[in-house]
Amino acid sequence: MANRQLQRALAQAAVETGESAVHAAVTISGRLPVLAAGLLMPTPAGYAAWNEAYVEKVEAAWLGAFAASAAWGATLAHAAFVPVTPMGFAHEAVRIAAIAVKPARRKVKANAARYGKAALKP
């Protein structure tokens, strides 16, 4: 039973990672011309694009770190009262990793949707 749950959690993490990779590729392909133009000939729009890209990455990293920290604390509190098995610990580690990357996945998905729609416009 626990083995199946861990396998499902790992499979789900792999699928979500693949989706995020595709979303990141769409975002990069949409942003690259703007960012490259900002390097060659700096403009206020170029600076704004660089700042937006930077700020959202830092924001997603901090949100993920805080969420993972809270989940880890809850796991430790639970482990203080219930013995932890190796399989249970592995499952919790995968769960906490998924919690940590959720803000970044949300950002990259929103960016891909925005840049994907822009790429489809004639």
C-alpha cells in the first residue's frame, strides 16, 4: 500500500516536472526577443521585462521555501508522536518537494499561457 502511494507520488512529480519544462520553454521563447533587445538597446520596456522576470523567480523561490518549511515543521511535529517508517519518510519528502515547487509551477504555467496566447496572435 505505502509502496503504491510513493510510486504514484513520484509519477505525479515526474509528470508535473515535464509540464513545467514545456511551460518554461514557451515562456523563454516568448521572452527571449524582448530580453535580448533590452541587452542590445536598453529601453524602459526592456528594463521592466528584466525586472518582472527576476522578481517573479525570487518571489516563487521564497514562497516555495516558506511553504516547504511549514510542511517540514508539520512533518516533524507529527513524527514526534507517530513513529516514522522509511517508506513514510520517503513519501513525506516527495510531498514536501511538491509543496516547495508549487509556486514556481504556478508562475511558469501562467507565463506560458500569457506568452502562448501572444505567440498565436498574428
